[in-house]
Amino acid sequence: MKRYNDISLKSFHTFGVDLKAPCLIEIDSIDDIYQLKYDGVFQKSFYVLGGGSNVLFLNIPEVVLKINIKGIEIAKQNEENVWITVKAGEEWDAFVQYCVENNFGGVENLSLIPGTAGAAPVQNIGAYGMEIKDSLESLKAINLNDFTVKDFSNQECRFAYRNSFFKNKENRHWIILETTYKLTKYNHRFVLNYGNISSALNNRQITLQAIRDMVIQQRTSKLPDVKLLGNAGSFFKNPYISLSKFEELKAIFPSVPSFQADSNNIKIPAAWLIEQSGLKGFRMNNVGIYEKQPLVIVNYGNATTKEILDFSDFIIKTVKEKFDITLEREVNIV
């Protein structure tokens, strides 16, 4: 465990806003958490930070807790499946790479998503037709109210689109310690029907590595490098609208792309709505929309949290005026 006082959070979150935290503590084990209990840390305002890839700090808590618990291991296996347990502080993409290199299928479409393994279920991260909920078997978390450790099943995590039990504010007293995924060893169920993943493979032999390589190529070609332009990836969720609303929209915009969300709702790409609103590549002082991906808001170097939030409000207002659809932020505002 390491403590830092009066420390800049600029390098601890991918938006790169230069804000100072009174105290940042790096947690390397569950024993560290118990020690912090006795030190009275949890009596203060605090925030549990993973990789900082989906967060924007507005109000700095007294203590920022950085989870660094490491480890990847095979929990069990049979002839067809393997259950892999990954500790919360592992980088998510390092875990995906480990799975692909060992021919364990079920997370390959989630390659190159930034952040930690412990933060991934909170957001129910997803890409290219695959989400955490599709392969997560269970997770272990500690309750900071009474410091008991609980095993959560997939169902108990209450996964939804970019949401889970742990994302709700009233459940922020839980810290995820580790997650376990049920993956395939043979007869992998490849997910190729989202976006241009199938055509991008270009008749190559379909393997876990081929899919991972394609996803990495696609993401690097569309998304900015956080080392060069601060960002948090997709800033907005893809909105769901009713079937009747979709028919009205299609009558005015016949080319509107869509996906069937469920029997009652249609999912519309937020990127399309933003681009059709004339905002792709739009910039306002230190903040702008990335020229290659309308979903991404970027920090050109010196943006403040207020500038980023005001800019996102401007996008929401512009899309609402044009399409009568309200975009919802995907990024966590602390």
C-alpha cells in the first residue's frame, strides 16, 4: 500500500484533466482494505478508481483509492470450458490477450478496451456485439459497510446496457476484488455479426487471434491515443427509442441506422445522431469531438471538467433539437 498527499490526478484518468486529490492510496491486497478500515479512511469521502478510463472528476473526494490487486489464474476447467479468475487491478486488455494466447474464447471482441478488470463489470463494458455479461460467471466483492466479502452470480450483478448493480450510487460501498469468466476451450462461438467485423476479416481463417487483431486495428484507426488526446472513449450511450418513435424518425431520415434492442425498442447509434447534427470534428476552445469518431469528446490539452461537461451539454441540446432524442452520458461523473 502506498499513500500520496496533494497529488495530481492527471495521470490517473484518461481525460487528463489536471486536478489535485488531497490523498491517493494504492491498494495491493485485501489486507490493505482492512488496514484502511482501522485507519478510519472509509469515514471520509472516497472514490474507488480502476484504470480511470471512464471517469470525469468534478468533485474531488478526500481520498481516491487506486485498486492494484494483481493476478490471473485458472480456477477450474473441464473438457469444453475453463473458468479464469482475474484480480481487480489487472489491465483488462492484458487479460484478453492472456485468454486469446491460450485459446480461451469469450472475450476476444473486447480487445483494447482501456481500464481494469475490476472496473469492467461495473460498466458492463461491450464492443462488437459482445459484453461482459455474456461470459462473466461470478465476482467477489467486499462490502465497506461491514467488511464482509460476498460472491455475486451473473444474475446478482444485474447487468444492463452499460450498467450494473455496482454502478448505481447506492451500491458504491462495494469494491470488486476479482472476477471469474467461463470461457470456451473448443468450438468457440464467434460473434461476427456486428459492424464490419465479418467483412474486415476478409476471408481470413476465423480464429480468436484473427478477431483480436481485427478489433485492435479497428479501434486504433477510429479512436484517439489517450497519450496524445485525453478522452474517455465513448462519451454517450446509444439511445433506445420506441418502435413508434423509430417509424417517425425513419419517415424523416430514411437512412437512419438501427438495431433491434428488444421487442419494444430500437437502438440508434449516438455517433450517427451527433454526426447528422453537424458536430463531427466540432471544437470549442480546449474541447472537441474527435474527427474520426463522433462519440468521443477529446481534451486538446488544457480543458477543465466544466469545459468538458458544458461541451457535452451542448451536444445533448443540439441532438435533442434536431431529433427529439436525449443522449445520456456513458462516462461516470464524480
